[in-house]
Amino acid sequence: MKKTFQITHPKIKPARRVDAIKSEIKKYIKRERNKTLPEGADYWDFDCKFGLTEPTADVVHVSAINKAIDAAVASGEESFYVEVMVKMANRQFQAPESEIDEADFEE
């Protein structure tokens, strides 16, 4: 999804418009996550960008999109650009921690 959203609308209040935009983005992410994973992939990951215009968009985490939208609204912007691109990914497993000292658990 690559889209420029307008916050201002002649008939819709900005707060309702922002809620609708957040809902649209959430629906897109949910729809992409429900798609069948290809062989060898563990989950769907997202590359996200947010900015006032497409050339000025910066990389953000998928969980930070709503905060970025709220910041744009608070600063009085009339529109903003959101890019959410889906990609398959594999989990990164960490090496187990060193053995825990049993003395730490004695009472």
C-alpha cells in the first residue's frame, strides 16, 4: 500500500477522518497477515515509511504508524504519505543464555 491520505474533508471532521485512515491501514495489515505463507517463511513482515510527502518519507516500525499519524495531525498537517510493503520473513533465534546459577533461587 502506497497512499497519500488527506486529513481535511469538507463534510467529515478531522478526528473521524483520522480514525477511518487508521482503520484502513489496520485492515490492510490484517488482510496481508492472513494470506498463506510461502514455503520456508515463518511470518509476514512489513517495511513501512511515513512522511508528509513520498520523497520525504522515513522508515518507521509498523507499530509506530499510529503515533506518526497522531503527530502529523497535532502539527496541523493536511495530508501525509504512508507506505506499507509486505515481505516474508523468518524468525531469528537467539543462542540460549548461559546456565543460570541455582544459588540465585535458593531461599
